[in-house]
Amino acid sequence: MVDQYDDGRDASDKDPLTPLNIKKKPKNPVAVAVADDKSGKNLPRVTAAGRGEIAGQILQIAFENGIKVREDSALAEMLAAIELDSPVPSEAFMAVAEILSYVYRANGAPNPFDAVLKDDMEEESEDKHDP
């Protein structure tokens, strides 16, 4: 009787299958905090950015305060390169808007981006009905 299952792999294999839901932690992680303007008059701003231990502290503060976190390494790298308290650059605005939309939904708050879209759609509808 054999007490081990033979899956055909060499027993000396040191690289077993890695589950797809496990990600390796980057050696020098980057974290960025973005704050939106509740009035809707100003662009979202980068309020904190850091690498390594500072990135860990930014994430820890976010988790402790119930702030939703979303992972996007390319966007974090881009935003970490700009000066603090600067508005989000136009190249990154759509990605940041998508993330803020996610955060609004996750918090059960009305999404201001939907309101803007709804206003635009209503204006188009009115324009079509005017003679």
C-alpha cells in the first residue's frame, strides 16, 4: 500500500503549482492616498505617497480608518511621482475616477460621477425633443 499520491512530478521539484490568488509582495511597494473634493469644484488631489515602510504605514492608516483600498501598481507609480497636494494629472484622471466610483459604491454613497452623466444624458434628451 502506498501512503502518498503520485502525481507524476519529480519529488525534488521545488516549484509546485502556485495558486492564482496569491500575489508576491513587491520588494519596494508604493502606496498613494487620493482625496476627492466633496464640492465637486476641484480635481482629486494626491494627499500622501510613499514607498517601502511609508507605503505600509499609508495602508495601515487606511485600513484602521475603514478606507477602501484598491490595488493598481501602475497608477500608484504614476501618482507617487507627482508633488503632494497636486491635482491628479489628466493622464490618470479616468483611472482615478473609476477608483473613486468604486469607493463610493463600496461605501454605499451616491456616486457624483453618475450625477454628471445623468445630467449630460438629460441635456441630450432635451436637445432632441426641442424643435
